[in-house]
Amino acid sequence: MSCDLFANPPRMDGTVLIGEGGRVCEGPVPTSARITVRIRHHRRWWFDRTLAAEEVVSSGFITTLTPSYECRGISGKEVFTETRINTQGKKQKGRSRRVGVSCG
């Protein structure tokens, strides 16, 4: 069984910032995994801040999560989507590229 994780760059829908991430598996039935997708605000000299997150325990072939954040007060900042997967103690993490957002 082969599973790949993905994290697409966040996008704006009006004033809502939407992230998308998850995993896609091929082969026999995939093992159960805890999947977390976060929209994060990149802060250059400090820890990145989580703006929104979704988490699910899944054993499906395709699992997609789409956390959303009502965009306010982060004008001119960089954000990215992060996907984390924990399968039987084995952890993986993937990030999208950072994108600039401007919202009041």
C-alpha cells in the first residue's frame, strides 16, 4: 500500500481563507490514520501561528480536509497549508508553498 499526502496553497473566497490537504492511497485497504490539516500564518522570527485546523481519523483511499478562516487583521502576511499524518506511530508532514494574503 502506498499513501501520499498533499497540501495545496491557501486561497481566498471573498473574506474567507481556505486551505486544502489530505492523503491519497493506492493498493489494498489503507491503515487508519489521524490526519490534520492546518492553515498557518508564517512568522519569520517566531513560531508559525495556526489560524484554522481540521482533524479526522480516516481509513479511506482519498481523504481531503478543507479548514477555513475568516480573514481579518493579517494584511500583507504569508500563509501556507500544512498536512500532518500519524499512522501507527509513523508521522509525516507536508507543506504547501507560502502565499501572500491581504485582508482587512
